[in-house]
Amino acid sequence: MTSLRHDDVIEFTDGDVDSNPSTTTTLGELVDQRYSRRQMMGGMTAMTSAAFGTALLGGCDSDDKRSDAITVSDGTTVQTQGGRVVTLTATASANATNTGWSQASGPTVALSTSGTSVSFVAPNVTTATNVVLQFTASNGSTISKANSTVVISPATLDFTAVAKNKNDIVTVPTGYTASILYRCGDPLAAGVAAYANDGTDSNFALRAGDNHDGMSFFGLAATGTSPDASNSTRGLLVLNHEYINPRYMHVTGQTIADKTTRTVEAEVVKEIEAHGVSVVEVTRAGNTGAWSYVQGSSLNRRVTPNTPIAFSGPVKGDPMLRTVYAKDGTTGRGTIANCANGAMPWGTYATCEENWAGYFRRATGDAAIRTAAGLAKQNVSFARYGIGEGAKGNHLWSTVTPADASSTAYRRWNASASASLPADGTGDFRNEPFTFGWVVEIDPYDPASTPRKRTALGRMAHEGVMAGRVIAGVKPAFYMGDDSRNEYIYKFVSATAWSAADAVPSNRLAAGDKYLDAGTLYAAKFNADGTGQWLPLIFGQNGLDANNALYPFADQADVLANARLAGDALGATPMDRPEWTAVNPVNGEMYCTLTNNSGRVGIASKSSERAIDPANPRAYVNTRNDGKVNPGNANGHVLRLREANDSTESLTFTWDVYAFGARAGADAANVNLSGLDDTNDFSSPDGLWFGLPTNAGGQASPLLFIETDDDAYTDVTNCMLLIGMPGRVGDGTTKSVTSSYGGTATTTARIGAAPGAKLKRFLVGPKECEITGITSTADGRSIFINIQHPGEEGGYDNITSHWPQTQATGTGTGRPRSATVVITKNDGGVVGL
């Protein structure tokens, strides 16, 4: 998305800025068959039906251990594929008094029995694999058994790709249902009125915030408040609210005097509270029923920019965190600009502060005051993080006068230093920007807990944080992208090796202390030969010290708070806006979306440009059907890397590009390098997530979900969600690619195997939206995604989308609302398979 403005007031700035000056029979066939059940006097028959199938197929053999009083018929072997529901139904003669199902052999499956029927979801496999189930009938003196064999084949993407479209609904494949779950403004607490959606609503501290983004599902026990990661029908949905759409939030937009001053405090309160994080209980009616959220749940919670927080890790208590609000630098207020996220292996939620810098006001002349106070290097830091002199601050929050004169809730957004106040920052909010840009850990199960900002993971425009595979005895790693043009990909490796006992700890935030407060932060360097190194951001090493000419680092806290400057000094590789990271649960490979880069050129001639390189090999002009153009790497790509020895502790890796975004008809030689067609072409990949290993979607060949946030292809289609089944790093080829934008230059691209039918468009969103946030239940039968900023180009007097109202009726009149959507497969199978 682009920056949003209301006259001269900046409403929101996204990451597209550059402050880096450094250089057998198939199931389908079975569906068409019919099986005529043989009727046998006194006999028992086992029958099966697989998901997507209407046939009932016999599959049993006789195994009479006691007598021939109960006989069984034998039948054929049933075939299915990973992720599908298999149902076996048996009948026993009238003299059978007890019946039951059990598994005889094959990979363990979870059996669900009802009378003489049993169902299970087939796991994913790498080769055809047999699962044998046994039905037993007895009458006290006689036992008869019948075996049914189900042959499971490797899963495929068994859906028809959704066509590109510009409809004002969420479109999913035939056989799937998309349902609205949790919308902007929905009440969280009992007694809070339903959302009127006309600009008059207030009390967002007890409502769903705006612009839903990153999200995770945490299973709950069937009753009570205890965690149960395996429960797929009750849980907590935790999601970010990145920013707001004020043109829809208020009756007639924001009230601003002379384009400089906010005059209605209630408007500002509403806007601030609409940022942050929701924790909301959700439940499903059985394994295949409808989802709903629980208004009034004791676990429901909003974490907003006003919520008290604690700092943790090496920067805790550092002088740079001291303000008039928290003079010891150990605590602070809230979180903002929360984009992507991560689910920690010990059961907590990590939210990431991305475009926080744009919220701060900084007066002209501030640099001179800091210099006079002996803090000149702060000016270098502010410039590197995009907080320049003259910045007004998004929404002008610092300009409103509070009814309570002692309140600092608004002036905290003014980072200007006062020459008459203490230079250490304890008299104003000159240091407030240093309290943002962190990964924030929240315990979703404890609404009374205080969120912790994990400073060891560095300060940046954090997009997300994804844990690598956790293996007992090995130090876990956490992968992150810094979402601005020409920024870096990072990895944090804990100082503590993983203990399996910590998967279910007695104190979840204490487990976070254990793994996230000490360790090493690294920035990635990508070499032309397909190798790479992790460069350690450690004070006193490789020039990260007080003698550094770029920025004199004082200590490790200074290095972490200025991770961008440390990355510059070490020579990390500037990337095309590193967004979400995702880790393949089977092989541990890390994927990262590089959404686009308007500053990528063939030959760099100024500081805002970066020349192409093998990891960012394209610079071209994308021409839309409406005549608009998008230069540079307009469509983005998805990069992946494989750690040496497949270990999270490794300091080296190999890499390639899984897929390059492009229009299907784009230049195949230099732009559409992945051979995308009309079923899978995409632009500006953003959200990224792998299926969970607890279901077929994260086994054998895991599903990769790719979401888009785009402006380069929206003349043809709304933003989308694709599902892929990728291979491994190095499964493709190299190719010489010539870029023509900003000077002609050639480099060698490392391209993964063309995805072909292993990548399909699964969903297209409503008008002017971004598809973002993704998570699933443990069984993979429900996928949750977020629709952010539908109708973002309009306003209260020019509504350009009526979603989600349109989802049910096809038409609408109301204002659009960001919302969470739950997607299920009509036959109850794993989504995507």
C-alpha cells in the first residue's frame, strides 16, 4: 500500500521508504465409481468413503478367531491422499453385542468413532503408505474381525485455482467456505454495544482494533483457561491491528484545525486505542460446525499503545530508554504499528513493531539541541530510522490538548528535545522513539500479565519473527525481516539450547526470558555463488565499537538499539524490503518475502538507489493496463535459505529464490523468471506461512501460504492468497538476467524449480484490500486470514468497498471494515489438500 494522507496530515507510512545510505487408482477415479454392497446372511461388511468421494467402497478381510457364527466379507483396498477425510462404516450381524475400531498398522491416525463408523484425516506421506484399521464384533462367546486397508498417496493441491478478479468479496475455490469471524469494532466485553459503523462508536479499548494483520491461534482446553495446543475447536485468536483508516473511523473524518492541530481529544483516544493487539476467544461447533467469537470471555484482551509494558534483555534500563514517564528505563507504554508476528515454541505470542517511526513529531532545530547536549550521535540514529527534523507525526496526536493537564498520553508522541530540560531525557520524551521498534512478547493465556519487549532481538522496522525448528540440545533461532527498502534479514540465536520440557512451561514469559534475553543477533550477507554468512552484531567485534566512523557504538545495548547501523558497518546485503519469514517444518529451510523495491536499479547513481545483485536481480518497469508504471523490482520475490548442516546454530547457508512475482505475460527472460501462468501469477508477496506439522498441511511436503499486498497488479486483480508445495534450495537453475531500469546491467539469478501446478491461487480478496495474517488450528481444517483496509482509497463520503457486508449479500451500503475470515473445506478435510 502507499502512504495515506488527509490533506497535509500523514495518516500512515508503510515500509516503502529508504533510510539506508550504505552501499495406483486416484481418488478422482474412485469418486466416479459406485460399489454395490453384497448382502450376506448373518454377515458383516466394512465400507469406506473418502473425502470428495460419493462412493462407498468395501475394504475388509475375514479374521475369525473364535468361530464362524459371525462371518465377514472381503473387499477392495481404498485409496486416498494426504489431508482427506476417510470414513469407514461397518455392519455386524444382529447377534453382535459389542463393536469397535482400532488401528492395526501404518502411521498413527486419530480415530473418531460413532457407532459402527470411524473417521480420520489422512496424514501426508512421501510415498504410498498403507493404514490398516480393524473392526471387531463380538457377542460374548464369538469374536469376528475385519481389516480395511487405506492406501494413502502423497498430497496434491486438490483445488481449482481461483481466477483473478476485482470483486468486492472474498473468493475461494469450489468446495470451500469463507466466513466472517471478527471485524473491526466488534465488542470484546459484555455490555459493550454492537458496532454501529457510522463513525460514532467509541471505547476501542474493549473492541476489535482496526486493520487486522499478523495472527496466531492458541488452543484452549475444552473447559477453563488452560492451554491445549491440540484442541482445534476452542482457542484464542491473537492478532495485530497495524494502523487505522480515520476516514471511516469518524463520522466525517478527523477534526484538524488549520491542518496542524487536533482539537477533539475523543477522536485521538479512539485512534490510539484502535492500534495494538487483540486476544479473543473463538469456538467451533464440533469438528465441522461454524466458528464464532466469545464476547465477554474472561480471556479477551486488548493490548494498545497505552498498555503498560516491561523491557527485557540487554537494553533494559539503558539511559536511552529514560523518559519523564519511566525515568529508570525499565518500563514503558504500549506497542504500535504491529505488523507481522510469531508464535513462540513455549506458547506465547510475539508481535512486531514495524512502521513506528512515522508516529513521532520532531521539531526543526532538534538536532542542534541534541548536539549541544552531547548527544550528536542520536541524530545519526534518528536519520537512519527515518525520524527527520520537521516530521509532524502520523495523525498529529501530540498536538491535542488533554482535558487532564497532567496527562502525557499525547505529548509522548513528540520526540523533540527541550534545551531547558535534563539532557538525560527524564524531563521530556526525546527518548520515546527508542522505546519502539522491538519484538513484544505477550502471554495470551494470562490477561493480567505484562507484555515484554525483547531487546536482544534488535530494534528495526520489525515485520515478523519466526522460530526455526526446535530440537532438544540445539540453540533455537528466530528469523526476522526489517521491512523498508534496502534493509536486512536477521537471525537471533538463543544462548540457551532447547529443552523439550519448555514446550509446556509453568511460566510462559519466564520461558521467554530463558530463550530471548540472551543470545546473538546476526544480519545476513548473500554471496553471488549462492552461499551466505550470518554476520554477528556483537559489540567490540568487527568494528562495532566506539571508534566506528559511521556511528560510535558505546556497548551491546547501543548495537542492538541501532541494529541497522551495525548491519551497515558489517556489510550485510540490502534487500528488496524484507517482509515475513516462514520456516519449513520438515526441513528447516527459511523463506522470506521481498515484497518490492522501487529503488532497485541496473546501475546505482545516487544514495537512494541500489544496483541489482544476485539476491535482488531484477530492475524493470511494470506497466499497468491503466497506464501507471511501477519501476524497480515492482513485483517482488520469495527468497529461501538452507542453513549449513540444517542447524539453527550455523553461521553459513546456501540460498536461492523460490519464486519471482510477475504478470503471466511478462518478459520470460528477465521478469517472469519462475514461469508463472494465469493460475499462479502474483505481485508483491507479503504474508508468508507454512502449515503446521500437527496435520497433513505441514507434513512430508508442507503447504506454503503466500499473501500479497500490492499496487502493481491491481489493475487486473485484487490482492490474493496462493498455496504452494515447494521443493528445496538448489532444486532449480541459474540464469543470466538483464535489467533495463536505471541503466542496463546483467547479473546471475539463482532460481528455484518452476512451481507449475505446485503453486495455485487459492483466494482473492475484496476491493482495495491487503491479504495478511494467517494461522490455523492444529488439525489444519480451519485457516484464519485477515482482510486489511478494504476500500482504503475511499472515505466516509466516497465509499469504495462495502466488504464484509458484501460477503453475505453480494451488495452493500455500509462502510468497509477490516476483518478476520475463517476458511474451511466443506467435506471437513485439511484446507488446501
